[in-house]
Amino acid sequence: MNIKIEIPEWLQIDTEQIFTNEKEKMKLAIEFAKKSIDRGGGPFGAVIFLDNKAIAAGANLVVKEKLSILHAEIVAIMLAQKKFKTYDLSKIGLFELYSSSEPCAMCLGAILWSGIKSVVFGAKREDAMAVGFDEGPVFEQSWEYLQNKGIKVKGGVLRNQVKDILLLYKKTGGVIYSP
Amino acid sequence: MNIKIEIPEWLQIDTEQIFTNEKEKMKLAIEFAKKSIDRGGGPFGAVIFLDNKAIAAGANLVVKEKLSILHAEIVAIMLAQKKFKTYDLSKIGLFELYSSSEPCAMCLGAILWSGIKSVVFGAKREDAMAVGFDEGPVFEQSWEYLQNKGIKVKGGVLRNQVKDILLLYKKTGGVIYSP
């Protein structure tokens, strides 16, 4: 028996475009969050960059694939690792993960094991919780733990743009799928 | 593009056998940890039960599938959700997860989103760390968070048996794949 996860076509990315700053990179993650909502998915997007090029994009596929682990960050990490054929991206280069919202407890742990060495997020934990999503047990010490392992962490980039999207999702009756 | 995860045949389970107590259940999780080592995988096994029957088994497939998220618990959760066609197992019944070692930060979060309502583990965080595995940012409050969400948590069942397996893995030169 195998597990098959269908990655929708709209998660394909232009791998040639150069992104010169963090706002541009975050805009792309936000774009995938929007595309996800338009297709009935959760309001979250994530993109992994290497050498300022996008190499994998993820969106929340929990409802579509009926798998609770398929947060945007997890989808992006799996795609990046499949692409580079390694469970440890740090062996290949300095990968950066941009996520439209602060990673939840599960994704924070997944980042640690992925070999990604930089995480940037837009909306913060409390913004996602304000629309009804649970973020799990993430504490200040949790992010410090990652930083002590050499992972750069930055939150709040284009935060207000993401907050607007989260609020729109709530208004239009999007599924809140935390159990 | 799709993501395909090959589930090895040796993870198949007898779904008819009735397990009457927690030690029997843990023994099965330990059996899969041992099978995993014999096949060059990480020394971790997990089994999900419903109504005292095993419904899905997982082992650590990180190295084999080149995906860092594929801890034993994650594999078992994905198989259970695929089997019952839902991202929220709590809608089906009272599922129990037995894991040979204490779930890491990622798996702890994944349990919360899976709809599983009971977690039992054998070896503790410090036992896995003693042989070189990183467990990530898991604090006392992390487990309390799950308990506050109605999830039962119990550690240390057949702990010494699992510790012996972890030590054996280290002695025989097993891969420590935390980045």
C-alpha cells in the first residue's frame, strides 16, 4: 500500500525568477494562500527559496487530501526534499522558508528536521487564532530552540496583508478544520 | 506532480486481533521499531488502535523515503486517515496512538491535529536524546496543552524494553538523521 498526495497544478512555480528581497518573497507565499482560498483550501501558503529562486510552493491541502498533516509548510518541505532527493536540505544549501502565517507546533518541529536554515512568516500566531485556528503549543522558548540550532527566525513581514486574508476567509465561511 | 510514499509490506497488520491491555499494545509498537532497525530504518515504531484492534502501523521511513517528516507517528496517522477517509479521526471514534518513544515536537503537534484522543509512549524524550536523537522543543506545557484539549497522555510503558532497543541501534552504528 502506498500513500499518494496529489499536488494541484496551481502550486507549480516559476523556478527562474530572481527574488531580491524578503517582501517579494513573502508576496509569493501570500499569493499561494489566496489561490488556496479560491480553491476551497485553508488560507495558508508557503514557499521555499534557494539562492533567491523559488524551488517549491505549498498550500494547505488538509481538506482536499483528507490528511491533517498537510499544512502549507509540510507540503513545501516534502516537495523540496523530493526535488533534491534528500531528507536534510542543509546538505544542499541555505534554504529559506516563507510562510504566510506563523508555523504551528507541528510545522515548527518539521522545520527543525528539514534542514531549512531560515524561516520568515507574515501573520503571527494570534492573528490565525483570532479567526479560529488553533496553533498548538508554541512558546517563546520553542522558537529560541530553533535559533539555538542555527535557524534564523523572523515574523511579521507583510503581517497586515495576511491578516486581511485571514479575516476574508472567516467572513466567507471557510472551514476551520482544527479538531 | 504528486508525492508518493511507499509503505513497506512489513508494516501490514493483523486487523482482527484483540488487544486487551496497554502492555500488549505497546509490545506491538516495539515490534515495529525492531522490524524497522532490521531493515535499516530508524528505531521507532507506532501503532494506532480503535476499539482494541490495530488499524495502522508506522515506522520511521525518513532515510528510506528521503522525507524528514516521516516519523513513525506521522506514517501511522496518514495511514489511519487514508483508511477512514478523514482528516479528523475524532469524527470516527476514540483512536489511541502507541509510540515506542516519546513523540518529538513535530509529532506532538501532528497528534493534536489528527483527532487522536489518547497517546501512550514507551521510552521518554531523554532516552532518545541519550543515543543522539534530537527531540525538538517539547516542554511540560506542551503535553499539558494537549491534555487541555481532551487528549490523554501516558509515558513510560515498557520503557526499559525500548531503551534497550535504542542502545542496540546506537551500538550497531544506526544513522542519527537529525540535521
